[in-house]
Amino acid sequence: MKSSIRAARHGEVLLLSLENPSGYPRLERAVLSSLAEQIGIAIFEASIRGIVLSGTERAFAAGAEIQELAELDAVGAHDFSRSGQQVMARIEHSPKPIVAAIRGYCFGGGLDLALACHARIASEDARFAHPGAALGILTGWGGTQRLTRAIGRCRALEMFTTGDVISAAGALHIRLVSEVLPSTEVIARGIQLAKGRD
């Protein structure tokens, strides 16, 4: 089942929601391309003050599509890594605030995406992990650097090497997220933050 992005305006804020019929959006190549395009347009749209990235109630993003990765040759893997890095860099260096409103699972490439955002808030049922070590892979989208900057070298190494799942409360404790809220309030709070009004 293919993932997609649904765009909706909430006044001065653009909400980009990752979707998948399964409830577990994946960061497929087409999704990354669409995300880069829509953020690029929003950056130059004067009526948009900020952007919120979200997923479904089940998952912010469950990472890259493993089947796509398995089919890549060396050149394709390099290109896929570079395209993901470019999307994350576009988010990180956006002149407008981009907020990750995280519900459910935020794993692998999904965590890389959240880390590229300027702010991260989570629902009480959110879960975070970088399970690549168990699959014999390591993120190629800049997550190793951003996670280290966000929570420190020791904790980042522990997350990468163990693949342990961290609860929302644990993520708040290590400052991976700045707020934990009921699931029903996360999107609205993200929109409020993206407007630049606390």
C-alpha cells in the first residue's frame, strides 16, 4: 500500500499529513519528493507562516519502505540517501518554523524526519526508535548527527546500537521532544507553535 501526503490549510499554517491505508506511513521515494516540493512551495508562499508535519494516529512515519531499499543497487542507494538528505536539509534550514506533531510510532527514517524539524511535540502514546541496527542498516538521512545534537552522544549511541523503543515520557525526559499531550491535542498545539504564538 502506497503512502501519500495530504495538505490542508489552517489559516496561516500548512498541515502536511503523511498517510497510508494501513495507518503506518512510509517514506517512499515518491513521498520524499512530494514532501520536498510542498515544503519548497510553502516557504515562498507569503500567506503561510509555518508548517506542521504529522502522520496518522498510529504512526508519524514508520521509516523508509524496506522493499524499496532491498531493490536498490549501489548507485540507487546513494541517490536515495542523497535525496533524503536534501529533504531533511530543506526542512532544517527552512526560514519558516516546521513543527513535527508526533502520534504513535516514530521510527527510523520517521525519526530522522522529526529530528529535522524545528520543534517536536508528541502524544502520550508516541514511541521512538532507530531499529536499523537489527536490520543491519544505519540511517543515511543525517539522523546520526541530528540525534546526537538533540540528546547527546551517549544517549544517541544507545538508541542507535540497541534499537530500544522509547516512550513519550522517556522522550520528554531526554529532551527529544519538548511537550507531551493527549493525542487529540497534538495537531492543534502544533498549529499554534507553527504560527509562532506560544
